[in-house]
Amino acid sequence: MSLIKLLTLKEASSSVFPLSTLRNWSQQGIYPAFKVGKKWVVAEDDHNKFVEKYKEKGVAITQTPLSRRNFDPSSERGFYG
């Protein structure tokens, strides 16, 4: 049995994925995070898959989070299942 490395949203956040965006997307079910107690966490592998899917969609990294407001990288449901 292998251990799953969990990241807090703060650890997973970056200039491309700010903490507030990850929190909002987690609450909306767009980002694959879940709550453990009061903290949102995401499996490192799920975060990496999400980033890859995000890159495949061709969203420019130079866009601001507000300009991607309607972007949903899980819209085809390929990420979740």
C-alpha cells in the first residue's frame, strides 16, 4: 500500500492558481480538493493531473484569474472519471 501525498491549497497555490481561486474552484467542484477537518487538501497526483488538463485546454498562463472566470477544466468530465 502506498501513501498518498496531500497538499494544502496554500501549498498547491501559485501565481497561476492563487489560493482564493483554488478555494473557490474546490467549493464549486471544479478543482479536485476535499476537506479534512477545516482544511482543504488535494492529492498531489490529482493536482498534477489538473495542471496538465489545464495546459491541454490551451489557457494562456498570462491571463489573470478574473479573465478565466468561466474556465472549467473539468467541463468534459474527463478529469473526474
